[in-house]
Amino acid sequence: MSANTITRRRLLQGAALAGTAGLLVACQPKVVEKVVEKVVKETVIIEGTPKVVEKVVKETVVVEKEAAAPAREPAKVVWWFQWNAPAQMEAFSTIAKNFGEMDNGITVEALQVPTMQDKMLAAVAGGNPPDVGVCCIQYVGFYVRGVFTPLDDYLDASEKIKREDFVPGLFESMVWRGKTYGVPACECGPRFGYIFNIDHLEEAGLDPDNLPQTWDETWDWHTKLTKKDAAGNLEQLFLDPFFGSTTAAALAPNCASLYPTSWGFSPWDGDTMTFNFDNPQMVEAFTWLKKMYDDIGVEKLDAFSQANPGGRYVPTGAMPAGLRTAEFVGYYAPGELHVSAPDTRWVAGWCPRPESRRNVRYQNVGGHPIYIPLASKVRDQAFEFIEYVTSEEAIDIIFKATAWLGGRKAGYDANRPDISHLPSLKWYLESANTADELVAGPVIPNQAFATTQYQRAVSALQYGEKTPEQAAVDLQKEVTEDLAKEFPELLVE
């Protein structure tokens, strides 16, 4: 069973107890009776004559009248998120404050919650979760267990959220068995990009306007841009193709898996509830990864990484420090590198493909859903808040503070003036509109376990513990067996 799990029974008990107590019955207007006089005409015969005339009379009748709906009860929506950078928390606080000033009777308590996966599991099991959450949990496990609120009825009735206004692939990654459990909210955007240090390319005589398109070409650039001393220690690294590339090692609904997507297959089939790792394409990808890591040297790579900590975020990281040339990474990299290495020029392009798919440009626009736990007692008000969080106004607040995109298509204009200082970000926005394949992230029930085993498979390749063929076979077996243990009900015919 995956780590950080609570049994389905306990989760459902918590959701049922709190959810039943908190179900919002629609407020129907009361019907009252009112006595009124009604003027009518009746037909009478004048006594002693044959004349028939109409006579005005009055009668007392009782009619029903709807009373005015009662004033709305004030409500508080508790909103959890895990992100803790000052700019992020300031943006979320501003959103909560703005919404609370809209004279809608709703206040929002915005809470930064560390280790949110563990906290959400415990809160749902105890029947006291937040009313709204965004980030950073294993979303699909909660969808599968039925402890989040299906939002389809809310979405169908909403005048503010229309699925067609969002980038394709986002809503699809938030659907489980036909029910929508989230709305694309925060840190959405293109996940697949190949970003390069232009100075490194020019020093090696390589053209920044003609980036490598295939895995064979990527290998060729690796041989030209990776530099070692006489002892084989890395002085400059072209690319860490898996663990050093943010989107390469992912296997999540908010970030599709780079290597399966590149080779043209999905690692998960939600219709048949089966994995698809044991195939020739995965073996080919594993073979390429092993070739790269064998040439780099895993011990040398470990030493290089330890000597240059911090990733893209700080000047000491290998990319900002000018010691690594390239990375497979999402749209957030240009903004981060602009801060950590403001004088360095960067260029971004399409991630590689095998030669057989050379002309297929692929992209995944992932994002974090905002969701409502089933046990919330103010689900209607919680959805009103979701409508605001996903509005263009709130998206703009977040972008100005963090450079994160929202999920709405309107934000993916490559010519928007507020990104003119980030030319490589322009490529990411263009890619969402020009990709030949725009894929959704896989909605895998045992996502955490599957991701861990996927990463362990590549680690085994690095250290020479498995062949590519054996790594694919073992990975398929491990994730399939775990799915049967953790979610046996999904495999019942």
C-alpha cells in the first residue's frame, strides 16, 4: 500500500458523518395563506322575467403567497494551501480579503498548511476537513475514495466558469470516472520545455535557433557540451535527463510523464484500469537514459549535484551558476532563472522525440485543482469562492506575485506585455497553442506509489542494477500489484 494512506472505510466514515450533518438543503421559500376579497361576476335571472343579466358580487377567498426568502446566513470558508513562499502567501491573502469584501456574506480564512497530504488525510478521516483546498496532495486517491465533492452540477449552473474557457487537458486531469472533482486554479501552465543557456551554445559553436529535436541529437549535444577533467569529474554538465529535470521524473495528473509522452504512449489506461510500462517504447526510453547516465557517471553526477545545490532558484544552483546547460522543465523556469541569474540569456524549445516522431511537437498543460471536501458544511459558498479564485482578476493577482499562470486560455497570449522581459516564457505560451499533441496528465489511483517505483526503476538503470528490459517488466508488475492491494474495488468486473 502507498505511504501516507488511510483506509477507504475510515475515509468514507469521516466524510459521511460530517457530510450528512452538513448537507445544505435548498432554501425553499415558505408558503403562507392570505385572505383577500375577490370581485367576480355571476349570471342571474331577474325574478318574474325571462331576462338574464350579469351581477357584480364580492366573495372572500384564500390564496397562497410566497413569503420573501430569508436573509442569507453569514458563512466562513476555510481555505487550505501548502505553498509557503512570502509572495505566494501574500497573493492568497489578497484573494481571500478581496472576496470577503464583496458583500456576499462569506468570509474566507486562508491557512498555509505544511505537509498537507498528511493533514488532509487526517482531517478527512476525522470529518473536519477544510472547505476548500489547493495543492499539494495526491489528488487522485481522494477522488477515487469519494471524499471530495463532484463539481459537475455546480459547473453546469455556473455563469462564471465554463470548461471551454480553459486550456485543453486541464479539466480532463481532474476527472475520475466521469465526475469532475476540481477546477484548474493555481500554478497551471505548460510543463514540457527544453531550456538552454545561450552562452554555452555559442561557445560550443551551436545555433540557439536550431535546438536538438530528437534524442539522438540531444546525445550529440551532450557530447559537445559536457566537460570533464582528467579524473572524469564534471566541470560542466549539459543535461541531467531525469532526476535533474523537473518534469522528467513526474507521473501525476498535474504533470504528465515526459518520456512516455515523447515516445507516444500513455503509462495508464483509465478505461481498463491498467498500466502500460512493459512495452518496446518504454524500453527504448530506458535504454537512452542508461546510455546518458553511463557516460556521465552516477558517482560523478552525485558529487556535481552536491557541490551545486539549490536548483534554479538560487545563484548557487548549477543552472544559474553557469555549470549546467539545459533542463527539461515547465514554464516557471524563465521567471525563476531571471531572478537567480539575471544576466544570463536563455532560449526554450520543444522537448526531444524519437526519430520516428521527429515532427510531432507535444505539450502538457498541467495545473493544481481547487477542490471541496465532501464533508464541508458550506459547499455552496465554497464554490462561490472557487469561482473567484479561478477568475481573471484573481489569476492576475497570483501572476503578478509569482509569475504563475492560471488555467484560462485568455492568459496564454504570447504577446502579453507583462512577459516582454522573459523571451523564453513567450515560447512556452506559444507552445500551448501550437502543439501537435496537447496531452492531459495521467489520473492514476495509486499515483504516489507509481511515481516512486518509476523513479526507482531509473535509479536501478543508473547504478547498473537492471537492464532496460528488466526495469520495464518489474515496474509494470510492481504498480499493478499495488493497485490491486490498495484499490481492489477498481478491478472488480
